[in-house]
Amino acid sequence: MTVAELLAKFPRERTWLLPALQAVQRAQRYLSPDALETVAAHLRVPKSEVWGVASHYPELRLAPLGRRLVRVCAGVSCRVRGGRELLAACERRLGVRAGQTTPDGAVTLEELDCGFACAVAPVVEIDHAYRGRVTPDALDALLTAPTPSHATASTPPRVALPPAPTAGSPAARFAGLRREAERRRTGARLAVGMGTCGLAVGARQTFEALRVEVQRRGLPFTVVASGCNGMCWAQPVVEVLRDGRPRLTTGPVAAAAVPRLLNALAANPAAAPDVGAEWLPRQRRVLLERCGLANPGDIADAIRHGTYATLVHALEGGPEVVIEEVRAAGLAGRGGAYFPTAVKWAACRAAKGAPKYLVVNGEEGEPGIFKDRHLMEGDPHRLLEAVLLAAYAAGASRAILYVHGEAELSAERLRVAVAQAREWGLLGERILGSDLSLDVELRRGAGGFVLGEETALLESIEGHRAMPRTRPPFPVESGLWGKPTVINNVETLCAVPSIVAEGGAWFASLGRGGGTKLFGLSGHVRCPGLVEVELGTTLRTLTAELGGGSSTGRPLRAAVLGGPSGSVVPARQFDEPLVPRGPVSPGTGGVVALDEGASVADAVRTLLAFNMRESCGKCTPCREGTARLLRVLDGPVERERVSSLAEVIQVASLCGLGQAAPLAVLSALAEFPGEFGLS
Ligand SMILES: Cc1cc2nc3c(=O)[nH]c(=O)nc-3n(C[C@H](O)[C@H](O)[C@H](O)COP(=O)(O)O)c2cc1C
Ligand code: SF4
Ligand code: FES
């Protein structure tokens, strides 16, 4: 297909610039000067602007790559688990440095900031498929193996045809959907954790082996692909789900161990070790309740698990009731700023202008955190129900699900969920016969940490470079194309169905008024994964009880909390409750544990270098300041120089990237001065 033919499906509007460039790149593997000119002509956007956008986003490539792309993660979670050594081994093996292509054009090698599968570190990505827990010994085989099929190819969505249309009230119509969902119940299931983390460590092979063996033995199980239940440390996980019996969580189950698992289940259903029996009940699982259990590719299963029932109830109560419950819950934004969600929704509802938009921020580009991906991959229908409730409350008629450009599995599962919800009458015009109509569109990012900043994200939807806007005006007054717009993080939204179902007061009774929070555990812990606990939980609980303690036998000395915008928390503060704006703030919830042998200075340098590279360059304090601070760290380090430079960056930067960039350096310098040659 020619570029012109490829572009024909895009309306000739600037908003399609990024999707058009992505489509061309998918087809041709890079964006040639000719292709850029054709895009410019088709969309009627000046050539200089098209070049400006194409050269801005890290995932857009202006030069051809080798036939195979190998990326080795050297983010903090991976480097403390051997990521740098893997990268060095790849360089030796291929005879090129990171960023180069082998002379025969066979392989391009790159260093990755984070593959967002930090709990199965160290991670190597080959032609967009992730491999986790990679050892140097396994590298040769990985590099010479045929190109792995794409992660999503192994999980073809089940076709969930809609039930016969019904009439009457939303409740009556939904009762029809529920009957249909019940009719499709399959009985006992073996659910394989096929999230990004599971797939990176062999879940696809486990799934196939189970399917074949169950069929061969004629066992009364259906084998389904679920998301990850958070136990990344035990992946590939198999959940044994039988009606009327407690769940049994086993793992890791390699493909070769499948016959043994089935033998054990046949002999004595309780014989297989239940590795989740202690770990799961230690949490307060609200948002994660269905992750790992529900089949994300089947709307009928989602409905059987209770999804969409809250929406039906809310449609009877009115939008104000939804806002009031969310207000009573004290729900505050989990994108990191902890802004009250109900305030945003009420302001959008009251704002003049139409249409109103809801943008779901599924960008999650902060190294060390992978919570939103787990939610999107594991329970996409929960997110869609939340989107419906939020749009209903805020008065939005159009929703955009904005998903990170490399989060293929999240995007694929959401795409399927949206299509199924549309078919089942749960999205689109006059949902379940009510006055609520919602049009949902999926957009993909193209890289860059700053893209997750809400106004930068709006810029990108409009077809511009991802550069934050000055505020005011705030998006609720003037957002997408100048219209009232609510932007919420995936985790924030996923709390909403439970809040509306159980009541705001119930959510506020958890976590000292703050509710629950997801944390991604990685680095030097024995059980890296995703957990949900009440806000106010301590790092001690997260690392020692849920994380299983140090993975190396050496005591933990610190944790990087909140990624490149966060800080380094010393072990002496591990008993502080994690409370937004408290002495130790949870940020977005990324926890990378560092043991006594880890270099705090190296971790901090990695984070600062990331912020420097990711600075969009719009304002000088961030653009120049982060680079200078990095040079200062190369030493000899002077405390006063660091603090005065840090202050300028924090105070004078336009957006949160610059404002928070020096935090990790400052906290590390205060607690670990010896690492910087200071006393
Ligand atoms: C540099 C930077 C990156 C950000 N990245 C994300 C992100 O990936 N996902 C997200 O939800 N919020 C991110 N935010 C926060 C958003 O600007 C915004 O506060 C959030 O999406 C609002 O949703 P919430 O109120 O539900 O948290 C980022 C902010 C900054 C400054
Ligand atoms: S603080 Fe940094 S990332 Fe934010 S607008 Fe300024 S230059 Fe861009
Ligand atoms: S996957 Fe390597 S740091 Fe996140």
C-alpha cells in the first residue's frame, strides 16, 4: 500500500497528524522525508510543522532501523538487577554500542529507559516483545531465536456476540444482558496470567500447554487468558477457579510443569501449593479485585463479575449523585498530583461550552511504575464503566482513551472491550435506552515522559508537539479544542465504580480518608509485583511483608519512591505512613527497593539524566538546569551549588517535570552524602 493510500482513511484535519505518522511508520518502519511530505500534503499541515512533530516524539523514527530491534532496559529497577551487564553483554555479542546498527543492517541495539515490566527485571525487548528475568546465559539464545510473535497475537479476543436487543428501562435492558452473560457461564476455569509481565516470562507457552493437555485429558476446565493479579513474582500464574470453591493461585507454572499441575489437581484439588493464600489477603484489593480472575477479552465474564451494574444504578440516581459520592469518598487524582476528582467533574459540568470531553490518561511513562497497565490489561471493562460514570457526572459526550504508544497489550484489550461494549449497547447513542450517549475513541502516545502531563497530552491529541500549556485556563474550562475537558488517570477512574456502588463514605473509611492505592514493587525485593493497600501503609509493610524482604540477603538501605519525579527514601523513614503531601508522599506509587550494595548516586543520576532527556525544552530552567545539575553531579559536588541550582529549577519550571526533577538528587544528598564525596 502506498503512503497516499494509507493516509486516505484519515480526515484532513491536524488532530490526525500523530495517528497518521504512526500508521505510516507501522507500514514502513520509519518516516522517510517523502512520507513526511505526503502526510503534510494530505493533512494540509505545513511541512515544517510535520517535521517538528515527527522529530519531537521519541517513538517516531526518521532513520531506518536494522531488521531486528533489540532494546535492553537500563532503568533503575533493571540496572539493580543486572540490566547494565546485560546491555554490555549485548554490545559485545553484536559488536556495536547502544544506539547503533550492525554493519550488515541486521540488528539495531538500543538502551531502554523502562519497559514497564519492572517486576520481572531485567527486561530485554526484541521486536516489541518483552522478555523478563533475562540472565546473561540466556542472551545468546534470545538474540538468535526467530522474531517472537507479538505479545497480543497470542490472545485473540473471544468474539462476544451481543444478546438479542431488549426494551424497557435501563435496568430491564441490563437484566437481559445479565441473563445472556449467565447463559454463557463456562464452569471451572484455569486462568493464566497473561499480562505483559506474565507473557515476558513464558505465560503464552503455559497457556498453550494447558489448553492442549486439558483437551487431551478431557478435563472439565476452560483455559482462559486473564490479566496479571499482581503476583508478577510468581508468573506464569495459573488461577484455579471453580464455582463455590475458594480460588487457588499457583505459580510459577512453566509449560513443562503443566502435566504435574493437572496431576496434582486431579489427585487432590488442594494439593497444588496456593502461593496467593497469604499474599493476597494482606492487601485491601478494591481496584484489583477482578484482575487475574476475570477474562479481559469477554464482556460476558465482566458482567458476571458485576461490571456495569453500578452504571445502571447510577443512571437512575442522576449525575449529581455520582459527583457527591466521589466527593464523599475524598477521591484524589492518582496521576500523582492528588487533586480532588469531584471538584474537577463539578467544574466541567458547570462550565459553558460543548461538546465536553473526558480524556483518560493511560500514558504511564514514568519508569518504575506499571499500575495503569495492569488495570487496563487485567480489567478493561472496569475502566470503561468508570469512563461512563465519569462522563455522565461531568457532562462529557466524548471520551478519549489515551494509551502509551508501547503499551500494546493495554491498547489491544481496551480496543476489544470498547468494541464489545458498543455491540452490547453499553457505549454509543442512548446507552441502555437512557439519555446518556458516549462516543469513545482510542488514541496512542508516541513516547516521552512529559506527554503524560495533562496539557501536553491535549496538545498531542490536537496534533502538536507534547509541550505543556501555561495555566490558567485549566482544562475543565478550556481544554481540548478550547472546550471543557476532564482528564483523569486510569487508577483514579478505576476506583469510581466501587465508590458509587459501596458509597463514598465506605471508600473514605479506608486509608485514613484516602482510600486504597496501588504500588508497584521492584528492585531488591523477593516478591516484586503490584499491590493494593490502604493509603497510610508504610514502606516497611510494602517492602518487608508484601515485597517479601530483600532479595539479596543484604538489608534494604533505601527506596526510590515515585520514579524520576519522586525522592529517595532512606530505610530510617520506612515506618512513615505514605500519605499525599505528608513527610513521605506515595506519588504515583512506584517503589524501587535498593539494598546495601546498591549505589544511590547511580540511581539518582539515572533518574536525573532521564528528566534531562525528557525535558521538552519549552522553559529554560528545566531545559538548561537539569543538564547543568547532571554536570554538577559529575563532581566534585558542592552542596550549595546543587541546592541553589535545584531551587531555580523547582521554582521557575513551567510544569511538574522540571519542578520535581531535582527532588531525588536533594533527598539522596541529604541522606547519603558519602555517595557524593561529602560528609
Ligand atoms: C511530567 C509529568 C508526567 C505525567 N505523567 C502522567 C501519566 O503518565 N499519567 C497520569 O495519569 N498523569 C500524569 N501526570 C499528571 C497529569 O498532568 C494529571 O495531573 C493527571 O492526569 C490528572 O488525573 P488525576 O487527577 O486523575 O490524577 C504527569 C504530570 C507530569 C508533570
Ligand atoms: S518544566 Fe521541562 S518539561 Fe515542563 S514545560 Fe518546562 S521544559 Fe518542558
Ligand atoms: S522495565 Fe526496566 S526499569 Fe522498568
